[in-house]
Amino acid sequence: MRSFFARRILHRFSQRYGYNTGYLEMLLKESPAAFFKFAPLMKASRHREVIPIEASFAAGITGAKAEDCGPCAQLVVDMALEAGVPKDQIEAVVCRDVRAMNDDVVLAFRFADAVVRRSADEDEHREAIRARWGQKGVVDL
């Protein structure tokens, strides 16, 4: 029964975002146990308590781009638009134009970028996040 509902959710997700859910569908078919262990991670990846929505999506877009997954990056952009993130902020993150980002987006972008590049200044950006939003802000990002 759970698999039936999961297939329906995947189908709706695929239709809504024009995103290929083939891998998840295969995982569900071949190993439902593995799928249902993996599924909570998708929800956890959307966790946000204190940071603004545009900062959260700035980090998400930065991570997706770093993985060089065009469909993944497009999915995060589509979700950001759906969540009401201003288009100019999304475009600024996609183009890496820090001058066009608002202060919250700059903080999240710089931190996420440092993390994905394994940069030596990651700690500096983490501290800036902590100073702005506290430890929960670090957890959110």
C-alpha cells in the first residue's frame, strides 16, 4: 500500500516539475525498503527553521550547480520560484553575481559555495551565518 502511494507521489512530482523521477521509481520497484529509508532524507533536505526562504534556496541552487546536475539545478530554481523567491535573487545566485544578491542571500551563497568547494574560508562563512541566525541558521544551511 505504501508503494502505491509513493508511486502516485512520484508521478505527481514528475508532472508538477517536469523532473525525471526514474531513479526513484526504480529504487521503489527494486527495493522498497531502500526507497523508504531514503525518502525521509528528501524531507530533511527541506528543513528550515530560522533562515529566510531565499537564503535556503540560494544554498540549494549553489549545491545543485556544484554537482553539475542541470535537471537538479532547474528543479531547485522551479521550487524557489514556486516558493515566492524573487526572480532577481534566483538569477543572481545562478549567475554568481554577489553584487545583485541581498544580504541574506549573499551569506547563504558564500557559505554554500565554500562548503561545496571545500574552501579554507568555510569556517569564516559559517561564523557569519552563526552571527546572523545563530546555530540554528548553520543547521538550516
